[in-house]
Amino acid sequence: MSVATIDWVHAPCRTPRADLAAAARERQAQLTKPPGSLGALEAAAVRLAGLQGVLKPSLERVWISVFAADHGVAAEGISAFPQAVTGEMVRNFARGGAAISVLARELGASLEVVHLGTVNDPGELPGVRREWIAAQTANFARGEAMTPSQLALALRAGAESARCADGAGAQLFIGGEMGIGNTTAATALACALLGAAPEALAGAGTGLDGSGIARKAATVAQALALHGAADSPLAWLRCIGGFELAALVGAYIAAAQRGLPVLVDGFIASAAALAAVRLQPDCRAWMLFSHRSQEQGHARLLEALGAEPLLDLQLRLGEASGAAVAVPLLRLACALHAGMATFAEAGVSAA
């Protein structure tokens, strides 16, 4: 693999402002409430203060990028939906009819859809950034999913989204994905990075029954055996990943390099987050985690990332929907942190 095309992923990340996180923690101790009584809301406000570099953080400007791509492994019959759905959903995103489209409108968030390659190509669409790599990855149960140049392009596409978000003054970046077969790719990547058995991580995805899940686990096992010589997170990402997974990895690393906080979505996004952290450990400091997915393997990924998500709503849609649902909670955390009176201001006796 040509290091020259991907060496940027190893560039240093920004360092969160520990002094402002400490100042925010001190402010929390002075607010008119028992210490720690707002639990995770307090912790989130303190984290965001350090990440945004301000005493009173806010989340008025949220950027959401959804990366869409198809997977050759779909030929193994590992999805309940036909592969044509990926391209059809890209069109649905553009028309504003998808779940994340509705959520972004309600949040007043910027939403971009990044089309990396689909078998059912909807062509040029308004609001869709076309970053075409190929119609799909290769079937990783039979060969390597991506060439080195395809991996570099996918990583760069994600980095470009982080650059756009930063340039627009975003205070939070959310990455989402769409691609029939991508829970299988995420399962394979998670198994490789965690050293876990496919049976322990393979879940229902888009709605597989028991036999479908078993077929998915067997396909992942076949792929892990085929690519056993892979010796790095980048090699595993290239051999068994997907264009949208690689784009998420690139976006997470580039966001941390720019000092832009990231809110990680569910199972697939967390698999990408773990790959990003294995590639560039310092990017972990810039990640907040939105929800615990219903997908079986998500708990293992969260544990490996040392993450405690904000919500558990039994979601498994993807598209960044779980992260979007968590944004109002984070906005409330910021509002409480900034708007509550201190004991001194309110004339209330402290403990």
C-alpha cells in the first residue's frame, strides 16, 4: 500500500483544553443543585467545554454527513433487502424523505449526503456530493474489498466532509452511513480489531432471521480466514471494510486533527470509530457516543472504546439517526450549564 496517499491519517490531532474543562467542572460545582445530580448531562457539558475551548459550550451549528456505498459481499445473501435499496435511499435522502432528513430538519442541522458508489446509481442529485469510487467494493468473502487507491479515496472523502464542517463553523460533527451489506462489513471489521468470534458479534442488521444471522457469521468467518495475513487496522479496513466505513474513519480522524468534536452513531459508526482510534489513538479524545444500538456487537465495541453512550432506545437504523436523536439532550446539557444560576448569584445556601 502506498503510504504517500494516506500518511495524513497519522498527523497529530488537536489537544482538548484541559484548563477549560476544569473551569467548566468548577462551574458545575457552583450551580444551584446537589453536586453530580445532573449526572451525564454535567459530564457532557464539561467534555464539550474542553473540546470547544470555551467555558460555556453550545451546539447551535451541527453538521451531519451520511456516506452511501454498496458492498460486493451482498452477493453472499447476507441482507434482508436487495442491493438496489442503497441507490434508492440516496435519492430518498436528496428528496428529504429519510429518517435522518427529518431529524436534520428538526434540529436545524446541516445535512450532506456523500455518494461513494452504488450499483443502482441515481446519478447527480441536489444536495448529494458525488465522490464516486466504484459501483461497489469487491466481495470480501472472495477477495480484497478495496484496492489501496480506493481506500485512499474513501478516507479522503471523509476527511473532506470534516473540512467542510469545520469551514462552515460547525460545533459538532456527526457521521452516518447507508449501504446494503454494511452491517456485515462492520461485523467483520469489529471481529478483526477485537479478535472476537463472528457468532459473538453478528446481529440482525436490516432484519435477518436466525438462519440469516448464521449465514452472515459464516461469511465473516470465511473472510477473516481468507485475509488472515492482514497485519494492521488499515489492512483490515482495506480487505474487509467498505467505502462508507473508510470515509467515516477518515472523517473522525480529520475532525480530531481540526479540533472538531464528533458524536458517534451506532454499531457501524462505532466499528469505524474503533478503526480510527487504532490508527490514530489521540482522536478518541474528540469522540462522544450517542446511543447503544440494538445490534448485538455494539456493546463489545463500546467497551473497547471505553464509551458510555447517552441513550438506549433499541435503535438499529443507522444513517446517523441515533446520534441526531441525542443532539437535543446535549443541547439541554449546554443550556443547563450556561443558564443555571450559581449559589452566590441566586442567594442560595451551598452545602
